[in-house]
Amino acid sequence: MLAAMILLAPSLFAQQENMLSDQEKKDGWKLLFDGTTLNGWHTYGKTGISSAWKADKGTIHFDASDKSGGDGDIVTDKEYENFDLKLEWKISKNGNSGIMFDVKEDPKYKETYVTGPEMQVLDNDGHPDGKIKKHRAGDLYDLISSSSEPVKAVGEWNQVEIKCVKNKLDLYLNGINVVSTTLRDAEWDKLVQGSKFKSMPGFAKYSIGRIALQDHGNNVWFRNIRIKEL
């Protein structure tokens, strides 16, 4: 009996998904996904949320097989300025998605990427973007390549941290700091002018905005989404 209790102990004390520890709560972390509903999110530019986005087995899942219409990126109901965002993602084979921030929701901006910088989510080996510099998993999309590529295989969970404080941006993938830069300074403006975003006057102009999860038409899953305002 004692041996059985010892064997069971690790699972009994394993941290549950989509929950905060007492210390995290004390430190100011908030969940952006409760594990069972999509409360706190809506489709960009709309009041509701597409049926393709589902709360599925403890994840936010974009279901590419749902052809009922009304798809699109989803964004947080709340806007954020200085923040530390942590989450996990896994992508389907040949899949593409992304995590955006500083998204300004306004009728004059038709898509999230028109204003919000993106940390790329990708199957590097299977998706065509994997062959394009600055389009691979962990990259600050079309702007800065990851300093290394600690991304895991398709179907495995990747841990992400996006920390933005007074325009200082750091991206982490599986515990590795893969991108560090400063937003909205002269060097940043040069980066934007050398990218596909140069023709988008609102791109990265807002220091306060929404967090977005991208519908790129492929199955993708997110969980353990939590944020701390700084």
C-alpha cells in the first residue's frame, strides 16, 4: 500500500492545466483562458466569436474542419500596455498560426496584423513559410529572426513568453530568449520599412492593445494563457 501511495504522489501534486498557483495569484497573474469557456475573447471586429474557435479538452482550439463560416482571429476583450504574457501552443502538421499583441481594434483596421506585431507559430518543416527567413517559429514575424530555434516537433507543446515593458520587447520560446528589441524607436522604424508592414501606417504604432490568436486556416491549440500587467 505504501509503495502504491508513493507511485501516485507525483500525479496528485502535478500542477493542473489552466490554473494559477497561490504564488502566481499573489504575484498578480491572471488567466486569459479558464479551460472550459472562451469568456474574455471575441472575434476581431465583432461582438461574438466564431464557431471554429472552441474550448476543447482544456485548450483553445481553432478547428479547421468547421466550415460553418464566421472565422477570423480572436482577441482579448481587454487591452494591455506593459505586460508579461505566458502560454503554450501546439500546431498541426504543415500548420501556421501566430500570437499578436498591441492590436488596435478599430473599423479602419480590417485585420489584426495591420497593427499588431506577431510571434510566429509554425510547423517549420512542413509549412512553406519555414523556408522564409523571419517567418519561422519563434520569429518576430517578418521583422527579426530567432537567435536560436528551440521549437519542438509537431504535436508537442511549446512554452512562450512575450514580455513588453515600456517598448522593450523580449520573446522566449521554451525558456530561451530568442528575440530582444525595442519598439517604436529609430532602429525599429528601419526594421518596419524593410518588411511587408511598411505600407501599413498603423503597424506597431500603439503601445496599448489587445492580444490576438491567429486563424491561419490550420488546426492549432493554445492553453495555460496567463498575463501579468507590469
